[in-house]
Amino acid sequence: MPGVDRRTLLRSQKYEKNVTKRGSVGSSKKNKKNEYPVSPILLGVFLLLVVGSALFQILNTATTSSPFG
């Protein structure tokens, strides 16, 4: 095939047989997303910071504000 890049031709031949299978493609070809985008430890630290700072702000506001303004 003149005018076709060799790399494109090889990719086309590699995945050409998958076109006729339509849905019965093996699991090795499917994208797997088993990993979290953020590690659980980092998520825990972030959650601790957010909840901790919110509690600190609530306690700080409750102790410094006077009820009679």
C-alpha cells in the first residue's frame, strides 16, 4: 500500500481481527482501572486536614464569639 506509514499498517493489521469480534475482545485488550488516581494514605491525610481544620474553626468560633454581640 503506497503512501501508508509502516507503523500505521502494523497497527492496523494487529487490531484488524478485533473488528469482527465486536464485544468478545479479550480482557487483555480492555482498559483496566484497578488503581486509584490518589493513594489511600494521601486521601486520608487530606481528609484529616479538611475535617480537622473545620473542627478547629468551629471550636475557635464558638469560644471567641459572645452571644450578646
